[in-house]
Amino acid sequence: MSKILAEIKYSLLMFFRNKGNMFWTFGFPVIMLLLMGMMYGLQSGPLTLSYANDDGSASSMAFVDALNATGAVKLQEGTSADLAQSLKDGKIGAYLEIPHGFGNNNSAGSHVELYYDKSQQTSAIFLTIVQQVTDAYNLKAAGAKESIALDSQDVATTAMKPLDFALPGIIGMCMMLSAITTTVSINVKNRARGIFRKLATTPLSRVEWNISKIISQTIITLLSIALSLAIAYAVYGIHINFDVMAFALILFGTMTFVGLGMIFAGILKSEESASTVSTMICFPLMFISGTFFSVDLMPSFLQDFARISPLTYLNYGLRDAMISGNFNDALFNLGVVAVLGVVFFAIGVVLMKWKEE
């Protein structure tokens, strides 16, 4: 035990002397948190929907009033020609056109045109809002009533801000980056400088050495998370549950990504190639593992990749533990992360044959 404690102390001293590690572990999460907070803050108001009312009748004005009454959009009027050009230039994501004759009562019925750019995420929102208003307008015009009403209630995040959802993903992402990059850097440098050969002559075993790395990385991760949560609370007023389940996820998540770093460092011999490959793997995982948005929103083939990403289970486990309080789902995700952590750690230890270096 004394050997492990001594190695943990040495690892922490070496970590805090490295400015690069300090930035990626403490500075990067804070920057991401502040940027995401500003982005969600800017998106908290209603979306701006441009429209052209070419009819000008009482009926078309009533339709515009119905759209405005939803509170979901902020309407901005323009001409059809200008709005068509703005959509073509990419300045707006969609616009609504109320054509001449909208207010005429004829057998063909009235219609509105919604022109949109499907590459922009707001297009689907505009389409849904306009469709709902159109349906309600038709029911009112026909004097009909809804036979079935939908009452939706957000039971998981009623008191939560959008940033509350993103914070566990930012924590998981930064855990992965810090654990993998730090482990790869230390292992490759130690091997290149012959430190592993010297360690092979000491009573310290490979398992003890790697356990000390996992513990020291967990301590560093907890300090990083504490800093991020303190800033999230001070700047955005975010309240996060941090219990035994969250701690267990962080511990086994660190073990998982330290194990992955050991595998990369064991397979790839040069520092440059190990760093390049680990970066090439980490960055795609950041975007397909539910860090910034739900995996369900991605195409099906990317969802298949997300299911084999350890970061997916860590992100969703942290959300279950920190936000929704869903114990069963958190326990399932913890089980997956723990199994992966043990497997990756065992493979990493086998590959790190320092006595043969």
C-alpha cells in the first residue's frame, strides 16, 4: 500500500507541474461550460420566423395573430421576394408566405406556404409550429372541437435548464480526454526514457503502478468536476445531485479511459503516433456519444456506433445519477462502464510489458 501511495503522490506532483495537462483538465471544461451556457442562453427566447402576408385580409391577419399567440416564434414581416432571396443566401432558415386569396371562401380551401432549408435544425421546429396553428385554425373555422387533447408534462427536467442536461456530458467528455491523453503521454514518455526498465528493478508491480495511476487520475478528475460544478452554480445557478452512484461512475469511467490509454500506448510505440491515434478516436466519440445532444436524434448507423462507445454509457449514467435520479438506469450504465473498465485495464496491463522494453 505504501508503494501505491508513494506513486500516487509522485503522479500528482508530475501532473500539476505540466501546464498542458492543467489546461485540458481544469481550463477546457470551464471554457466548454461557459460557451455552452452562453449558447443555451441565446437560444432560450422564441425563434424568429419571417413571413410575407400577400393577402392582407382579416383572415390572414387572424392567422398571423394565431401564430404570434403561441409565444414560440417572434414574427418578422417582409416581402416574398426579399425573404426568398434571404432563404437562398442562408440568412434565414425558413419563411411563411400567405398568398393572395387566402381569405376567400371557395371550395378549394385556403393554404399557406412554408419555405425552409432542411439543413437547418430550426426548420423542423417552424414546420411543427405552423402545422399546429393550421390545425387549430381549421378546427376553429369549422366550429369543431378536439375529441382527444394531449397534455404533455416534462417530469424529468421540469426545474432544469438546458445546460443541466449538457453538464454531465461535458464532465464525461473531459474525463475521457484527460484520462486518455495523460495516460498515453506518461506511458510513452516513460518507455522512451527507459523509466519502465528502472521501475522493473523495483518492488513496484505493473498492476500496482497502474492502480496508482487510476487513483491519482480519479483525484484529479474529482477536483476538475468540483471546479466545474462550482462555476456552474456560481454563474448559472445549476444544482446537480452528486451521490455514491455518481462517484462510482466517475471511478469506473476513469478506469475505463485510463485502460484505453494504456492500450493505445501499448500498441503504438512512438509518442506522436499514439497521441494522433488517441485524438482521432476521442473526437468522434465526443459527438456520437450523447455529449451535447441525445443519441436518438442521430441517424441509425451513428446510433449503432454510439452503442459501442463507452462514453455513451458514462454520459447517460451521469445524467441518470445527477439529473433524473433514475437509479435503475444509472445502475445499468454503471455496470457497463465497470465491465469495460476491468476489461480495458486488464488488456492494458498485459500490453504494458515494461520488463521487456
